[in-house]
Amino acid sequence: MRKPRRYPAPRAAGRGFTLLEVMVALALFGLIAAAGVAVMGHAVESQQILRERMDRLGEFQRARALLRADLSQAAVRLVRRADGSNTRDAFVGGRPGESGPLFAFVRRGRENPEAAARASLEYVEYRIVDGRLERSARAAVDGAAPAPARVLLDGITRARVAYLEREAWNDGWHGGATALPAAVELELDLDAIGRVRQRFLLPVSAP
């Protein structure tokens, strides 16, 4: 008598997730997603801060380059005021907070890309007004009114200036019709940068 053939028992169907497991998985996914969003937000914020600081640094570098270009080409030359009288000093060196200009002088090497019929000299003034470093220039060296000032740098919370004369630094410039300081030191406290000290050499005082 044949023995009955035995067939393998059918495999059990795959067991599904319980509600608790689904909730735990969703909670973990939510935590990971929240952490990812926080990291992305921090990265975007850091990039924005870095971009603003780079823009600020670029603004400072442009102002410094213009100051250096002007002061390195300062000329010993008196100018006439609008009423025809001459100034007494070839270089006006003030102090931050005073009503007059911080620097006022004639510079050589004025750019003339269109080869216009005008002198290569230019009268420039620098002022610190309400935390801003401003530069203005005259259309003509003598008798002309300054053009509207151009803001080079803002966010100045403190400023200090010194002038080098006879190998000594002084906080004021005595002036003179035929004299220039040997160098100028400008120290500024700037928002987002901090304190920076710059020194600019001037040409040898010679007419």
C-alpha cells in the first residue's frame, strides 16, 4: 500500500508593519527632515553673512585704493577760492569731528580718457560725515565749487588720524604753503570689519 505523498506546507504570507512601527518610522523621518532643513538654513544664512562681509571688505578696499591713489599724488599747490583769494595751505589736514574737511589738497594725474582740454591737476576733499567717508572733487582747481560728495565708506563708528612730520606722528597738521606731511595714518572702526589702521605715503614736499 502506497504511502500518501506529502506536499510542502505553503509559505506564510509576509508580516506587515504594525501601527506603532509606522509611527516610529514617521517620527524618525520627521526628525531627520527637520535636521536637514536646519542644516540647509544654517548654510544659507552663513553664505549670506559671508557674502555681506565680502561686499563690505570690497567696499573698504575700493575706498583704500582711492585714498592711496590721491594721497600718493598730492601736489604742493595753493588754490584760489570762489572770491579769488588764495588758500594758505597746500595740504589741509583736519581731525575727525571737526567742521572742515579731513583732507583737502591738489593731486596730480587726473584721468583724462577723452583727452579733454583741461589740466591734469584735481582738487579733492575728504570728509567724515555721520559715520560716512565722503570724497568730493572740483571741476576746476581754482574757484570752482565742489561736486556733490561721493560716499566711499559707511558704518564708521570711530576715526583717528595722525600726520608724520620730521619722523614724528602728530594728531594735527600745522599746514604750510610749501609743505606736505610725509605720511598720513588713518584708523577707522568699521561695522562688520573692526578696527583697521592704514598708512599712506605722500610725495616729497617740493613745488
